[in-house]
Amino acid sequence: MIFILKTIKPEIRILAIDDGPFEFKRKGKDILIGVIFRGGEFIDGVLKEEIEIDGNDAEEKIIKMTNETKHKGQLRVLMLDGITFAGFNIVNIKNISEKTKLPVIVINRKKPNFDYFLKALAKINKYEKGMECVKAAGDVYLTKVKPLKDKRYGKVFYQFYGCTNDIAEKIIKLSSTRAFIPEPVRVAHLIATGIVLGESLGRA
Amino acid sequence: MIFILKTIKPEIRILAIDDGPFEFKRKGKDILIGVIFRGGEFIDGVLKEEIEIDGNDAEEKIIKMTNETKHKGQLRVLMLDGITFAGFNIVNIKNISEKTKLPVIVINRKKPNFDYFLKALAKINKYEKGMECVKAAGDVYLTKVKPLKDKRYGKVFYQFYGCTNDIAEKIIKLSSTRAFIPEPVRVAHLIATGIVLGESLGRA
């Protein structure tokens, strides 16, 4: 299902979602932070949910967070920082897109290595779900972004569902205002790490 | 002690601090969120501490948060959302300024009513500390701010310690980019309410 975005305004409302850092192999809960941004400009709202480390509830919690926010009517696109949260709590972006009626763009800081990833999932009996989610996210594309006050370009790897590649690329470019990554994703990461660790990690 | 700010750049690093919402009379901990901003433009970092509801540790935690962040060397000014946090956990901005070597600006959304405030503090045996903190924060000033894309002006009430009124007013005006309140304070409030309640409250 493709959701037609007639025009892409500089202030297009984006909900970006990232997870908190967690110690590897730790059990329990992790946080999911959602940040509602106007393009790459400024924050309209902050959302929080909890998910199980290595669990199976990230997909459902992302759908819930998106559909229940008071900003839902204004939202035009979702951005996820990868397709796994809190370890191997993996999500199917086709399901998320269809249940929220919004296109979903996945931002990858590095080129994802799916072989390595699926092997790791196989060890915890999640190979099948992993393969389903990797297929749903589709091919990995590459684009270049240039922050407003930067002369250099940086690479962003991405996947998407529910829109055309042209639209996904335009939204990534217009929202990468401060660093080599869309600003909503950068800020979701700063908040999620700051809340869990007491001080945020990195600029991006 | 006055800290001379030779020039005020549009990207002056501001640390703004706000507390989470909490249910009145509840006991226990509340969160303190710090947001490091470049002027009124964008976020550089997010900090978190915990304080006691109606306790006496907000002042010391604000000093700790400010002095221990990796951004300390870049910080030029602190902004506090009022002089009380987590109920009646009240702070002396002269102490905070002297122990962090930074000017402190207090942002008040409404004109503070100190008589009412001191009466409430008297009921919990904090009149003396309250009076000390009210005196340290000094007179309440009023300025008008205009967000970048707004034609209207809005009022901001403020107090300060460690700089001149001229400097405090300039910093408030330049950082009020998105609403009738400095952007770092607006965002600290969105994060603190979003984290505690699951969804942030208000635009400011």
C-alpha cells in the first residue's frame, strides 16, 4: 500500500523512534522514545513506551505509540532507527505502515549486514520472524545528505515501505539539517541515551 | 559575582533545566531534565538526574549536572524553569551561579506570587530557606519575545544572577525562536513531561 504524499512541506510532521541503550544480554525492559518533529526544524512532542529486551512487542508498541498520540492527525511519516529495538525485538515495517496508514522510513547509520543479523537471530529461534522483517523492509538504498551549515555531504543508508523511493529520499534530505542523519532520529537518540545513562551519547 | 560574556553568539550554549510532572503530595523521586541547546536553534545533549519530591537536593543536583557534563567547557549560561522543582525542592541561584561559574536565568511563565509561595513554604517549615532563595533570585523583570515565524510578541517574566539585566534579556530574546518562551526551556519541558507521562504536555 502506497500512501500518496501530495506535497512535502519543509515542516512535514515526522515521528522518529529510537530505543534506549541497554547492557547486552540484560533481561527486562528498555525504553522506546518517539520524537515528533517538524521536518528537520524543531520538536513538537515527545513520547515514551516500554518494550521487552529481546522481546516481540516493539512492533505493536510502535503502532500503539503512533496511533494514540494527539499529534496523529498531523503525522505524515514514521522514521525508525533500524528495524530492531532493545536487542532483537525486531519489527515488520509493512505491518507498521499498514496499521498506522503512514509510510515508514528506516534509517541505517551503517550498511546493514543481514547475513550476520539473521545468523544471530537463528541462535535465539527468531530466524523466521527475522527473515520476514528483513524482506518487509526491502532493499537498502543510499543517499547523500548535507546539513544546513555544512559544506560536506554524508551517507545515509535507508529502507522504506508505503511510499516511493523518490519521496523517502526527499524526506531524508530535507530533515538532515544538523548532522549527517535526519534530525528527528538524531534527537530521539540523544533523548533515549540521556534518559537511560544520565548524559546523552554522541551528536548523532 | 558577575560573569562577563564578551559577545553573545546566536549559538551560545545554554543548559536549560526542568522537572517532571508529579502528583501532588506524592512522595519519592522526580526527574530533573537538562537540555543543552545552541541558542534557540538545536539540541546538543540531554541530561537526567533524580531529586526528592519536596526535598532539598535540587540545588546540589543542578550544580552536579552542570559541572559534570562533557559540554561544561562550552556552556555559557543556565536557564531554570522557576526556582522550585519537584514540589518545594527550592534552589538558591546565587549558590548555583557561584558553584558553576555561570550566570543563571530563571524563566517564569507567569508573574510569580512570592507571598503565596512563602506561605506555602511556611507550612512545611521551609520559610527561611524560601526567603533566602527568593532574595537570591532578585527582582522579577519582564521582557517581550517574538518567535521567528510569528508576528506577535509574548511576555516572559525572568530573574537572574551572575550577569547584567541587558545580557539576560538578550539571551532570552535570541533563544525564544519557536514559542513565547526560550526554546531550551520549552524542549526541557516537553522531554520531562513526555518521559514521565508517556506523551508530552503542551507546546511550551
